[in-house]
Amino acid sequence: MSKKDKSPSIQYTREFFDREYSAAEVYGRLWRYARRYRLRIVLGIVCGILTAGTLLPLYQVIQPSLSGIMANEQHARVDQVEVKVDKSEVAAPVITPAHAKAEKKHLSKFEKEMAKASELPSWYPKVEKLAAKCGIKLQNEAGEMGAALVLLVVVVVPLIAFVRLGLVFLNHYCLAWAAMKVVADLRVDILEHLQKQSLQFFGRIDVGQLMSRSTSDPQQMRQILQHVLQELAQAPFEIAVSVGYIIWFALANKMLPTLAIICIGFPLFIVPVVALSKRIRKWAKRALKRFSVVGSRIHEILTCVRVVRAYDTAEYENAKYRKVVHDLLKATLRTIRLGLLVGPAVETVGILLICGFVVWCFFAHVTMSTVLPMLAPLLIIYKPLKQLSKIQVQIEQGRAALARIFSILDVQMELPERADAQAKPSFDRAITFEDVSFRYDTADHDAVSHATFELPRGGFVAVVGGTGSGKSTMSGLLARFYDPREGSVKMDGIDLRDVRQSDLRKLVGAVMQETLLFNDTIEENIKYGSPNATHEEVEAAAKLANAHDFIMSQPEGYARVVGEKGFALSGGERQRIAIARAILRNPPILILDEATSALDTVTERLVQNAIDNLMKDRTTFAIAHRLSTIRNADLILVMQDGRIVERGTHDELFSANGVYRRLCEMQKTS
């Protein structure tokens, strides 16, 4: 087998909750987040518009400047003609008085046209009049620029430059501020929404991919709200100002054919953008999906690092990781290539259109002085058009990311809480299972089928059975991690679906077989769920859990950090920390998923003693792996294939010579 054949395959599957959204849907919902900060956004956009408006004075001085230059050249020609006519030594055939008169007449007509074309901006006479009142002459008798006008320009232009700088800063900062706020809100909403989902949802999704969608995908919104809005607040208005000036100039100078040519050719700029946008969105979505898989692989490898070391599969995992990174690189580069094609394509179309326009002007005998004032805005439009082409790429990438985000936010697998849910501050009588059946979404048969029993206050009920018999599902139904498909679970006669979830969580505590701790200090892990507990209360709980001695054996004591999932502690130490946490929270109902099954004999005794302390004066529902720990249970339920097949005390079940006795005998011989 070749090396290529041994390359691990990676499945890039669509998540069960993913769906497609239109651009209007995703950006409409994004605006619901952004409108909280609409004042900053509006201020940023207005500043961008005002920045674009600074182009108008520039356009207004182009035509007078060009006309003045050409008028001076024509005046020079007239003077040359007059000089030649007046000189008697010039031969008549060269330039006759009649020819001179005709040329002067032609030049006079040209000067009138130029005078009309070179009209100063409408605001200039007002400025000149105001300057005259202050004793300042902007022009001399010959119409030439005066020193005062030069001084005014030297003062005003830098002032406008500083104003423009301030507008650009406000445009960028306000939009960046709003973008970061929206990203933070999205991340918080995603986590809050995920925490409402039932455990069925988490059983069907990869945690690493959820991490990517919760942290990395919202970052795409910063690109949309910051960079895209910055450009959208400026580029379209620069285009609008430029196009508006072109239309005004064409109408004022009766250049309707030229205007018609521009209006026909201008929309062709967007052809490359439209042609490439769909493919950009497709590959952007694929790149995001593969980025999620990269995050998933990292999370899985680091979480299972002990298994990887034990089975010496580091090279295999490295090969799989190289594969997903390569696939991500491939999709990302494809997206980049398509995005980079947009700009040059727009440039090429623009160059061809301008070349065609110049050719048309040549054949239509359009003068330079009339066409250049229209070409200047067209050339300036090039930059914002190029920016808009890049914006389209970012919009399509953002749309792909938003679709992934809203697919999560639209998942509805949470356990609903009724609007009129009842308060339940205490547990008084009993918990009852009444003909309860439950099936997982991905299963084809019930995990629990027609279960009926009662757990009285202060009682001890244990459930035993083989792997997959439904024991853990039963405890999940009691804690309302799931809702029954049929039947009901009641507390003091009230269906758990009618009880406030916050009250139920205070009444039910759990110590699971797989103890999970947070990467924090021992004290904070014990206080988890009881944040107002004092250090003395934490110590008391740790002593009851037989944890105080090993905690104080380390220099850091209760300030010792336990590492990821309690990695720095042994299994027995983690269990005792979890038991101390449950003792401190002091719930009246306790669910125990046998915590001693994987411990050595000495540690088991310490943990079992801690469990005994925990069970005092509490109602206990225990999942038993070691049958010796449940001999004193008031009721033992024996499960097989989701059904309760036997029930009774230890002595009753053992003497019945059924499934329970066989389980006991198997453990004795093992």
C-alpha cells in the first residue's frame, strides 16, 4: 500500500441544523444587533459621506482652470495674427487681412464658448464679495490670481485637510466601536442559546465545531460592520458626487450624446462583481466549515492526549491534522484567488470603457476642454469602484459566516419552560415516574420504556443493569436533562415540565462517574454553584468529603490550580472535590452515578466514606456499578433494554434467582 493510500480521510459533513439564508435574511438579522448602536453607526456613516463631499470643490475648479489655459493660448494666437497683419513686410498670400479677420472672428466665437464653459463656481462671487468688504482683492484687473487669493488657499486647504482627517477618524472609530460591540453581543448570545439546549443537542454535535462557530465566525461580522461600512459610507457617495457632477456638466454644456454613452457604459463595471460573487460565497462557506474541523481536531487531540500517548498514535493524529489543514488552505486560497480576480477584472473593464470613450470623443470631435472635466471624475470613480468590488467579496464571506451563526441560533432543542411555571422552593413528599418512555432523536428504539416507580423523600433507590440498559437516561429524566416522550416525572405531584428550572436545579444535585473540574483553583471548584460560600464552609465540606488532607498536603493548598478538567489531580482526588462541591451546595435530592468503580481499594474507601456523608438526610437516586454499594437501598430497579425487569430490596432480588442474582454472581467471579 502506498503512502498516499494510507492518508486518512476526512468527512466534511453538513450539520443537522444547518440551513440556507438569503442575503436579506442574514443582513436583516445582523441589523437587529447593530441597531442597538445605531447612533455611532449613523455618525460614522455621516462622517464618511461628508468626506466624500470634499471632492465637489475640486471638480468645480477643473473646468475654469482648463478653460483659462486654453483661452490664454488662443489669445496668444490672436496677438500673433495681429502682429503679422500689421507688418508690411509680410506677404499677403501668407496671411491676408481677410484671413486674419476670419480667424479673429473664429477666435472671438471660441472665446465666448470658453467664457461660458469657464464660468466660476456659484459660490465664488460670494466669496469674492465677502473678501472685497474686508479689503481683500482675490483677482487683479487682468483677472489673474492675486496674492491674497494665494494666501487664502494656503490657509483654507490645510484647514480642509484637517477637517477631512477628523471626519475619516470619526468614520473609522465609530464603525469599529460598533462592530466590536456587535461581535461581543453575538458571542454572548450564541453561548446563552447553546446553554439552553438539551443534552440531546450536545450528543449530536462536535464541540470543536461549536467553538469555532461561537468564537471565529462572529469575527467575520467585524469585517462587515467596520471595513465594509467604512467603504459603503464613502465610496458610493464619492461615486454619486462624481456621477452627479458629470450629469450636471453634460446638461449645462449640452453634451447629451456624451452623457448617454457614459450612462450605457458605466453599469458594465459591476459585471465582474456579479459574475464572481456566487462562487466566492460558495468557497467562503467551504473554508469556514473546514476551519471548524481544524478547531475540532485540535480540541479532540488535546482533550484525548492521554489516549494518544497510550496508543502511540501521535503520527496518525498528525497526519489527520495535516490533511484538514491542507484542505482548509486549499479552500482559503480558492476564495482568495476569486476575490483577487474581482479587482483586476473591474480595472480591465474600466480601462476598456475609457479607451472606447476616448475613441468616441475623437470621432465626435469633442474638444479636450469639454471632455477632460468629465474624464477627471470618471478616473476618480475608479478607486471607489475598486473598493466596492472588494466589499462584495467581504459581503459574500460575511453572508457565509452569518448563515452558520444563525443556523445555531435557530436551533430549538431546548427544554421549554412554561410562562406560568410553578415555583418549587422545597421537596416535600416524593418523586414519581408514571409510565415514562423516552427515545433519543438518533435512535430507533426507546432508551427507557414504560418506567413506573416512586422515590420517597429520604429514600434510597438504586438502578442496576448492563451497559445501554437505560440507567443514565433514567437519571437524566429525573434531573430533567430530557423530557419524556410519553408519561411524566412528577415531584410532589407536579410535573417537572411545570416547575421552574432554576428551582429544580437547586433541589437536585449530582456526582457523576466522570468528574469534570474547571481549570481553576480547588476552592473555586468546590464553591462552583455556591459562589457566596465562605472559606470556612469550603473547608468543612472538604473535610466531610475526605479531601482536606490531600488539599493541604500541597504548598498552594486550596489555591492550587487543578488544570484542564482536573488533569493535575488523581481520579480519587477529583471525585472527592466533586463530592465536596455537592455537600456545599446541599441539595435535598442527590443523583449518584457510582463514583468508586474505577478507583483502587484504599481510595475507594475514602470516596465511599465521603459519599456516605453526602447521602445523610438526603433523597438518593444511585446508578450502581458495584452492587456491593447498594445493599442498603430501599428499592433496587433492574433494567434491561430500557425496561424495568425486576424490582425489590437486595435480599428479595437475590432470592428471586433472576437477572439481579446473575449480575451479583458475575461480579463475585470477576
